[in-house]
Amino acid sequence: MYVGIAVNPVAGMGGRVGLKGTDGKVTEAIERGAEPRAPDRARRTLDRLAAVAPETRVSVAADPMGESIAREAGFDPVRVVDPFDGDAPGPTATTAAHTAAVVRAFAGIDGPDAGDDPENPAAGPVDLVLLVGGDGTATDVAAALEGTDVPILGVPAGVKVYSSVFAVSPEDAAEVAASFSRTERREVMDIDEDAYREGEVNPELRGVAHVPVADDLQSSKQTASGTVESLAEGVAADVRDRDGEGVTFVLGPGSTVGAIKDELGFEPSPIGVDIRRDGEVPVRDATEAEILDALGEENVVVVSPIGGQGFVFGRGNPQISPAVIRRCDLRIVASRAKLDDVRALRVDTDDPDLDAELSGWVRVRVGKFETRMMKIV
């Protein structure tokens, strides 16, 4: 197996600081204290790949797009491209053009330094491009490889991750890369992040790519049908019953929890996380830091899985970080129609130990009083 790994080091940085994405917001994310997420996700993937397929040959781009990460994971990678012409930028200054140059070099199409060094040549097109990023990165990669049959596989590191080219987790990406035998064409989806920040969620088809056939891939995000009025009424009543007890409710993003916020009598922040305690809303559209500051002795996080994918954490709500989750009781809510679209629930919190702790059977509120048992896998 010969893989090329392309890391978008800025992917996902805007999530925990409340920006709902990083497109055009890198500087603001840094000012808010954001830290790169993608390098750690890449390292987890390569650590697992080294364990299950140590013979894998790895091609890389110059840092900050993956070379050091591959070496730290124990590989002896071939650098086939330096998209920066020897003048590497800071870890948050890469662009879509850099990503395109990298993957085109992996595919043997073109690119600076691709095969130019006779003592360190690229060994032809890779068998698989592992992209570490979000939907925007996947869109850039698919466009760069259009017209080729080089397959890609996404390591989820973005905020949203609607596309069906992504593995469920970094470790799953490694397992798929090491074992796949055939590919299929799958959708690359993305949304307008400015519209997303205003509450408009309209995923659009941005491309189609060859992707390994495997069970551990997420589906495209689908819009669930069915009403949530009775569910929202029941959950809101439970929240009001705790008024005066000092319980902090962390109310996640999405239309289902948004209906609960409406029932509680306040306008929800567009696809943001809002805090409610004792009838008040002290924080709206909260960042991770603001959520942690707002937590008290007793805390409850209310979230709804993404329709069609089943992710409870790790897609669209990175503000609800492992540090937040560990301090809260978990309440999952969803319409019956939404649950009918998913086989199981999933989590991808950036903390594998927490993911393991969350796995197993959980009770999901589906109506005013009704619940359904679902398994987090």
C-alpha cells in the first residue's frame, strides 16, 4: 500500500471558539485562542496505520502539511512536493492552492518537486490520498483530482463534515486504508459557512470522488422529516422543572434542540450552543471556554444526532468539547424519523478514551414522554 497524506492544518480551528467553521476566519479563530486540530487527527491516523500496516509506504508534503507527523508516527516518508518552494509558512497560513498542489503531486499529475529529485523520487501515483480536514478540504482535493481514478479518504478534522468521503474516526480511516480492495464514487458536499453562521443549512454537491468501499464511512448528511413539537414540549417542561435548582443546561445546535429553545421562550442562536439556568440565558452562541465558565455543580448537555449520520458529538458541535462533556450529564433527543435514518449513533470527540466511555446503549428521548434505546458504536 502506498498512501499520500495531505494535512490541512487550519481545518476545524474555528469550531471550539464558536465560529462554526474556519473558511475565511483563521485570523479571528487565532485571536479567540483557537489551536490547530488537524495535526493531532493526522497523528492518530498514522499511529494506527503504523500498527495495522507497518509496511505502508507514505508520501508527504513539506511541513506544516504532514511530513513531521508521518516521521513521528514511525514512517520514513518520501516528500514528493514542497508547495511552499522551501519557504514554509506558519502552521495556519496554508491555502486551497497548497492542498491542490500536494494532491496533484501525489497523483503524479504535476506539482513542485514531484519526481524531480533522483535520490528521493516519488514512486508513481499513490494508491490512496488520505486528506485530513473538512468539507472544504475534500472539495479542494476532489477538484484537483478530477479526471483521475486516484481514490481519496477523509480523516474528519473539520467542524461540519457533511461529505460521504470521510471515515467515522481517524482510527477507522487507517483501518480502511489498510484493508480496502475496491472503490466507489461518493459525494463531496459543502455549505456556505457565512449562511451557516446565520442558521441556513443547505449542503450542496461540490464534487464526486473515488472512495474505498467500507462500512466505517459516514453517509452524506440528510434532512430528517417529521415534527418535533411534542418532543420539544416534553423536554422544555423537564428543564423548567429544574428552575431554581441551579442546574446548568448546555443546549446544543440544530433544529431539534432549536425547537426546545423556542419552547423555552428564547430565540436560539443560529446553529450555536446556548446556556440556560434557572429561567435565564446567561450565554448565547457560546464558545468552549464560555461553556466551561458557565458550568456549575450540576450540568446537563442536550444534543441531537445529525440526521443520516447519527453523530452525537464531533460534527457541528465542537464547542461541546471533551472537557465540557466530562462535566455534564448527557441527554440525547431526536425525532423518530431522524432515528429511522440511522443504524447507530456515533461520537468523535477528539478524545478516544471518552469515545470509548460514551459507547454502548443509551436512551434517546423521541417524544413528550417516549424514549428509544440506541447504541453508540
